[in-house]
Amino acid sequence: MTQLFPSWSASAAATLLVIAAALCPAQQVLTWDQVKSRFESANPELKADALSVDEMRAAETTAFLRPNPQINFTADGTQIAPNNGVWQPLSGTFYQSGFTYLHERDHKRELRQQSAQEGTRIAASQHEDLKRVLEFELRTAFVATLQAKAVLALAQADLDYYDKIIEISRSRFKAGDISHIDLDRIELLRVQYEVEIQSAIVNQRTAKIQLLQLLNDRTPVEQFDVTGPFDFSSSLKSLADFRQIALDARPDLQAALQAAQQAVTNHKLAVANGSTDPTFGSWYTYNGSFNNPYSNQTLGLSINVPLRIFDRNQGEKQRTLIDIDRNQQITEAARAQVFSDVDSAYVQVESSIALLKPYKVQYRDQATRVRDTVTYAYEHGGASVMDFLNAQSDYRTVQLAYLQLIGSYLTAAGQLNLAVGREVIQ
């Protein structure tokens, strides 16, 4: 019995662990590509805007429709009182049926369709621009999550390291190497690490909540996580390369160029709408009055041509001509904004790289070396409490500054991606 009982307990414990693992939902850990893919398929704002593009595409069909023909029927002369005592209501009735059709000249339908198609292309570019802006927000929240995780890991490691120093300090206090006030001073500074941990936890949860909102995901924060490289790259293309990429890829600039082209088409349509559209007609007549025995049944043709003496669509012609100039100026403003955005974001990335390089190759190692050296001296009574606390504070400051600089670099890289119009730095 004494041999079977421990074996049964281990088996039962293993079974309980399996059941608990099955009942607890697994935590989602997503990469940037997975987050972006979910965003593109699930974000409600993006999906609603995509439907507006479909609406514009449906309007192309309406723009290319022909005018409906018209048909009419007339009956007149029906007898309503007896004629010489004889009532024959249909004998003298006059019947006429007609057909008319408005013929549009000067390629009005084709120009309407072309303008509608260009409007669809503008809406599609504006949709891509909305996606560009929302992806920047998504990337910012993603970077904020990674930064909060890195800061949390640093704060936890610092706390673990500091707890060991506290144990050493207590041993030295018991041995009479340090005073009680020095021990209190060391123990009181532990609260700083606790504050950093709690702040990092709050920042991490806040960034995850923003990510889940953009993903339209109802997963609990505790079951959602992201992963990815939290580092920087010192290589950077030239400013001219990013400018050219932006000129080719920025959807808001493309929308401005497409709007300028649509303005030209709309002016052509306004000129075409100023032309005369004839209406052709035909009819068949049956005259039952027998006044003319040779004309009981007749066919007729007509053409109706409006005289456009006063209204030749002058106002629309002038308005659309002005609109061409207006859209050209908007295009120039959009192009200038592209250069401004790219230049500003490029400077931010360059500055972040310049600050990060010495941290990576020098400052972090120096801070670690100073802390470890002073800590060793403190353990063996060769350094004062203030020397140790200053070295520990300098280490924390340098390491935290490095993580914050990486976060700034990744955010600036996202800003450069936003300015360029596509992902050029990951």
C-alpha cells in the first residue's frame, strides 16, 4: 500500500493538470504579419469603407444606362350619346399609339461612365489611404506592446537582482558591516522597481486593448499577446529613395492625381451636356370616324429638337473648367505634403539610429560593468551604500533609456512607413 499510494497520487495529479490545461484557453501569440492580416479582414471601419468603394462601382452601371424609351396610347371620339337613336360608342373612336426615344449625342454616356470609373478609382485610393493611417495606429500599438513587455522584463530582472542585494545587505547588517539606516535605505528603494513593474503592466494591457479594438477582437487581454523583434537596424536607404517610393505609392497623392483627371473628364461631359439631344418619335393611328375613307389607318414619324438658345450648360462648363485648376493645385499641395512627411520622418529615424548606436556598442556594457564591479566591491565591503545605489540607478537609467529609444525608433520607422505609403522598414 505504501508503494501504490504515491504512484496513484502522481497519476491523479497528472490527470488533473491535463484537464486544467484543456479547460483553460490557450493564449494567442501573434506576429506582426498575423496581426496585420487579422486587421485587414476584421477591422469594421476598414470594411465599411471598402463597401463604399463597391457602392461607387455600382454607380458605374447607373452612369452608363441609356434613356428609357416612352410609349403612349390615346383613344378619343368615343360616342357617349345615341346618334339618331342608335348607340354605337366605338364606331367613331380615334386610336393612336406612339413611341419616342431620346438620343444622346457627343458620347454623353461614355463620358458619364468614364467619370464614374474614375470616381471608383479615387474611392479605392482613399480606401488605401485610410488603411495606411489605421495600419500606423496598429503598428504604434504593436510597438507599444513590445516596449511594455521589454520594460516589464527589465524591471522584473532588476527586482530579482535587487532582492539578492537586499539579502546580502541584511547579512552584512547582521554581521555589523553596515548600519540600520543603510539597510533601510536599500530596502526602501525596492518600491521603485515595484512601481516600474506595475506601470509596465498597465502600459502593456493598454496597448493590447488598443490592438484588440483595431482587430475587432473580444479575446480577454490575459489570453492575447504579440511577439516580434524589439531591436533596430542601422542601415537606412537614402532620402531620395524614400521620396521616390512615396511619389509612387502614397494613396492620398494617387487620389489627388485621379481627382485631377476626373475633373478633365467632367469638363468634357459638361461640354457634351451643352449639346442638343433630339427625340425621335413614331406613331400609328386608327381613325374610326370614316371622315376620310382612305386614311383610316396611318403611320407617322417625328423629330423633336430643343432650341438651346438660352441654356447651353454654360455654368457647368465654367465650373468644371475652374475645378480642373483647383484639383491641380490640390495635387501640388498633396505632393508637397508627401515630401514634408517623408523628410520629417526620415530625420526622426536618423536621429534614433544615431542615439542607439553608442548605447548598443558602449553605454549598456559600461553600465553593466560599473554596476557589477561596484556590487562586487559592496559585497566585500569595498564600496559604500551610496556608491552601490548610484551604480544601480545609472544601470537602470541606461537600460531603460535604451529600450525607450528602441521604441522611439520603431515608432519613427512606422511614421516613415506612413509617410512613404507602404512598409519599407519593419
